[in-house]
Amino acid sequence: MKKLFIVLGFITAILALILAVTPLSKIAYIPSIAALIFGVLALVTSKDKHSGKKSIQLIFLMTIIALILTTYKAIFNTVEVGNTEQLEQKEEQLEQESIDELEGLEIDE
Amino acid sequence: MLSTAQNKTIAAGEKLTFSASYNMSGLLNELAQVTMETSEVKTSKSTLLKLKCTAATYSKWDSFFKIRDLYESYVSPKTLTPYLYNRDIDEGGYKKFMKYKFNHKSRTVSSLKRKKRRDGTDWEEKKTVKIGTSTRDLVTTLYHIRNLDIHKANVGDSQNFTVLFDNVESVVTIKYLSKETINTALGRKECYKLAISINNSDVLKGNNANLLWLTADQNKVPVYAKFKIAVGSGELKIKSATGLKY
């Protein structure tokens, strides 16, 4: 039972870490919470035995890093549009082309 | 006939900015900025209204999936009849260019499609498409919805529009659902709630799941939109609006 929780905890914690570094960081909350739950469950099921607390600690460590990173990103990353220079150039060029094109069209107002 | 309806809503120099979000398992991720802009364009013989819509992903997404889309239409400022339509899209490296030239007398559209091949060379396809009397392009249709006399409509009324997209005409139905007051970045607004559906197409999913809120004033600014597609759902929220007519 304990092994299962540790394995599940590891998988979700790693997933949380990976998601936390991508722009999808908000979603990292879901595996983070799962990892925390599995970590706690692993702790509970291994209460009487003295062996192997290290891996559980590692799960918690990874999850906490993921959570901090995600929260940091959610608070400090402002959404802004990247480089649109190319788009603007395209717009200008297209407008010029379009005006030429429109000159040749019959327009009745 | 609709296409001769007078334009009472759209003026040159208007700029609307939206933020598009994608809903991923309940968490909204802000994806891109969408703008809708109008400006005046002069040719030697006439003055036209240019309707421009752009979409650009936020910088954090650019290295993953960069979108730089441009949709524009040159229309008559009096009737919003389209004459020329350009669509230039770049979605994660997939590039496509479409141009429609409307000829309302012969009811045809000469379309030009330009795509990039894998090896980097361009290929073009020219086509002449027969259209109906009130067929419009996508951008003009969006603006035309704002020009409808919704205040005269009753709840439950619906209207059909023919839209030319990818050289195919599709019928889009707009249904007036109710009046609703919602909170927006422009303040608390009373809005018309409209449902959009495309007949014979499965791009938009669900029944009455694709909604559009227009302010219930003379400007009829689109302030909020919700849509449902095959891979999830998303929404469009207004961030700012300048240069409105009223």
C-alpha cells in the first residue's frame, strides 16, 4: 500500500513540476494537490515502520517547489502580447496592396 | 433586403481589445489578445471603411504555439457591404492567405488562396465562387451583427446570415435569447444575449453554448463571448473600447 502511494506521489509530483515550468502552470495545481494527498497517505500508511521516509520527503519537496513556482507565476507574470512587428508590417503591406486592388474594383455607394 | 441596410453603429477609428482564454479543466488560461479595429481608407474614387481583426498570442505562449492572425475587410461605410476581404493567418507555423474580391453585380467572388508547402515554396489557387445576394465574409458579418435592430426584436427571434469561409457558404443563425446585466471591464452593462450556431457544421458544439453579449445601447459593443469547440471551451472578454460612435 505504501509503495503504491509513493509511486503515485512521485508521478503526480513530477507532473506538477513539469507543468509548473510550462505556460500551462495554472494546471499544475491539480497534480500538486494529488501529490500532496498521496504523500500524506504514504506517511499515514508507513507510520509504524521506520523505513524509507526519504522518498516521501522528496515528493513533498518537489510538490512544494511546483506550488511555489506556479503561485509565483500566477501573481507576477503579467499577460502581454509578444513581438507583433511582423504582423504590423504585414498589415501595412496588405493595406497598400488592398488599396491598389480596390482602385480596380467597381464600387457603388 | 439586409445588405442595403444602413450602417448606424460602426464608425471609423473604433478600437476594441479583447483577451481570449481557453478553459482547461476548469482553469482559464489567457491565450491571446484579440483586437477589432476600424479605420477609413481612401481610394481615388471613394472612401471605404476598413474592418480589421487581429489575434496575437501572449508572449509566454509564443515559443510553444505562436499565433499571428489577421482578418480584414474593406466595406462600404454606408451599408457595410464588403468589397475586399483578406485573411492572413499564421498559427504555429501553419500559414495561409485568402483573398476575396466581391462582385455584387454578377454575384461572384474571385478568391485567391495562398499556402506554404512544407519545402517553403508557395502555391496559389484561384477560384470564382457564386454567392447569394446577402453573402458576406466573416469580418463583415461580425460587424453586421452589431448593426442589427436588436431593440426591435423579441426574445426568441432568430436571423440567418450567409458567410463565405474557405470558399464555402455557410448559414449562421443568430438567436436573441434574453437581456442580461453582466460585469465587464467597461463597467456593469445591460446586454443582449445572443446565441450563435452554424448550420451543417460541427465547428461549434453544443446547443446554445456559443454565446455573445452585446451592450444594449446604440454602440452594441461585444463585451463577452463564450464558445464551445471540439477540444474544449473558451471565452473572450473585453479589455478596452475606444472611439465608439455614441
